[in-house]
Amino acid sequence: MPVLAAEELTTVAARLEDAGVRMVSGSVVDPAGVVRAKHVPARRVGAFHTAGMGASPSWNVFCVDNAIAFTPRFGVVGDLRLRADLAALRLLGDGVAWAPAEMFEQDGAPAPVCTRGLLRRTVAELAQRGLEARVGCEVEMVLTPRGGPGWNAYGLGALLDVERYVLDLLAAADRAGLPVEQIHAEYGDGQLEFSIGPTDPLTAADHVVLARLIACRVARRHDVAVSFSPLPFAGGSGNGAHQHLSLSRAGAPLFSGGDGPHGLTADGAAAIGGLIAGLPELTAVFAGSVLSPHRLQPGHWSGAYACWGRENREAAVRLCADTRGNPHGASVELKCIDPSVNPYLATAVFLGLAADGLDRGATLPPEVTVAPDALSPEDAARTATVRLPADQRSALDALEGSDLARRLVGEETLEALLAVRRYELDTYGGQDAAEVAETLRYAWSA
Ligand code: GLU
Ligand code: MG
């Protein structure tokens, strides 16, 4: 994390004072996907950055319902420091500022379990190979109680029902420098989606947290609540948290301008090959909560199959080719991600799988041009299409047995992630989906 010099800290403090900021919040996302934070009066912002605020190691094994899944590494003894990255500070208005935080040991060494630190290292490793990544994230959420008499998917009226909320949300996003690209009424009752413009991967993951913070903060003023659960209501539409990735080397894109399918370069094809090969083992990173398998189903546009296809919304990897209709250039969208997961971790593993494919020249399987659940067994085999783990236990077992996961995520994070997700499985795995959806409806809200 870039450490600011004393005079830079003075500049930040002056900026906060000018803006009337009284409180600075610094957040981390835990392995269960919950955003946790500490807050300081604005005059203490320097201490938040340099010494950090204390957090027990057990912050990494807090569960979605506030139980603690202690492990040998993560217990009650010890102290981690949450240090706010002031280079990423945003002003939210009304006296509040926010910055993402990273976890450090007391001696100042980065804590291995810190997922923002992991993403930072992953980006640096890509840079060493001459690669630059850009990531854009989509935010889906359900507003409760829903407004108006009915909700038509993508309906104009549906959005107008919540127009005031949406206008306040857009204003708050502008104020905080969150580059919203578009917003619409999604498929499910009360479901909204907005997408955030592409940027560097660390900022993109920060944007996911900022978006959630803003959406929930504005909601409180409108007496509504916002659910970021993968399954807000049993039988209803799930919330996704899709991410778009583009890669380039020395300014030349990898997913366009080549002579592979739809203009993929050889490296771009290998990156997609790596993604598809690794997804089944890493599903628990992208969709690992007890509610995730209810969303990760065929027919839900959630990418339940490891395969790829141009503009195929049922494939886990959707290729958005470089066309006039796609002004940001070609990207691959990873559709299986949902909002119950840690966005830093998900982005780091998304990049890590692509880089792994690139490094070993992974084979790009043939494209899937239909909904993958309609493939004949022969076509599924020909395109190497497999269903991603369909239940939480299989996803966790696959993760636990994966050397690739260990390499991409590290032992510490893997231990914490498995502990909190196995707790969910043991506690809620046997319950009725409607009951669990209700209990955990706001577990991932800010
Ligand atoms: N709500 C769907 C999901 O759970 C995505 C719909 C869409 O493609 O936007 O991922
Ligand atoms: Mg959507």
C-alpha cells in the first residue's frame, strides 16, 4: 500500500477539513463477503493510515450471522492493524469520507490474509509479465419493500417507481467519484442493476464496496432496504456480481486484433482456456455461500457451466467482442460471481486464472453457441463443458483439494474461507431455501 509522507497527510487532512468531513470510515471485506469497518474522527485520519486501527484476527472468520468459526490460525489472541489507503479516499458528503483499508501485522508487514493486499500483488505480478488488466463490475441488488404495483423486467415503469431513490443514488455516486455507466430495472421484483466503468483491478474491487455503501446509505433515507444476497427471495431472481476483464500487453489488447475466434489473440485464447479449466475448482471463491448454489442454476443467466461463448449469457465466460456496440473494446465477462463473495478475492482469482492459462498456454475449448444445458453429451465433451459444482459441499470440497487455489489464494485465506463457508453449510445447509433466504437477506448489505 502506498504510504503517504507527512506533508501528503497534511494535504489530505486539509482536504477533509475543507469538505466538512467529520468521520472517516475504513472498510475491509471478510472471507464471508461481509464488509466490516472502523471509523475515526477526521483529525485521526493520519493515524488510520500509518498505525492503523486494531482488529482481532477473528475478523477473518466472522460468519454471515455473526458466529465466529475459529481456526488454529484465527483465534482471539493477536492484533491486526487496519490501515486506510488514503490514495483511494472518497468523499461521500454529509461529513463522511470512506477509504478501503488493508490488514497489516503490528510490525508493519502486510498480513497474508489481506485480500486487498492479495489483489495488489496479483496486479503487480501481471505487470511483471508486461500485462495490464482493466476490470468493470456490475452491481445487482433488490430493493425491499418493492415500490409500486408491479415490476416488469427492464420496465420503464419499474424504474420510475423507484425514481427518487435512483436519482439520489446517481447523485451520491457522482459525489463519490463512482463512474456509473448505466442503470436499469432487472428481472426480479424490486431488482436494480447498475454497472461501473472499467478501471484498474484494485479500484474496480474498491468500487464494488463503495457501490454497496452508497446504495445502502441512500436506501436509509428512502426507508427501503437493499439486499445483496445471491437469493433475496426463494423462487425469485438471484443477484449476480459479474465482472468484465480486458487484458493488454504494451497497449495491445489480448481479446481482440488476433487471428483466433472472434479476433482473440493466442494469449487471449490461453487466458480464457485457463479460466475455464480452473473455474470448477475455484467456484467457492466466486459463488461460495450457502445461498449461492440456488442462484447458480441453468436458465438464470448466472453462468452455471464452465464454457465460453460470444455473447452467451448462460456460459460462465461470456466473450464481449470488440465491436462498435462495445466502446470499451473486447472483454470477457465472468458471470458466475455473486455478491456474497469478497470482491478483492474474486478479482484476484479471476486475474490469477487468466494469468495461469496464459503462462501454460492453456487450450481454448471450442465455443458454445447455445445454452450449455441443451448440449448433447457428445457436444458437452467436445467443448469440454462441465457444470460448476451444484451444491455448496461439492464447491468447498473442490476448493479444499485444489493446489491451484492454494497457489492463487494462499494458505491463510483458504483456511479462513473454508472455515466460514463450512460453518454456513453446517448451520444452514439442511434448512429450507426460503427460510435461509430470509435469515440471510441482508447479510451482505452495508
Ligand atoms: N441476475 C442474474 C444473475 O444472477 C444476471 C442477469 C443478467 O444477465 O444481467 O447473475
Ligand atoms: Mg444483470
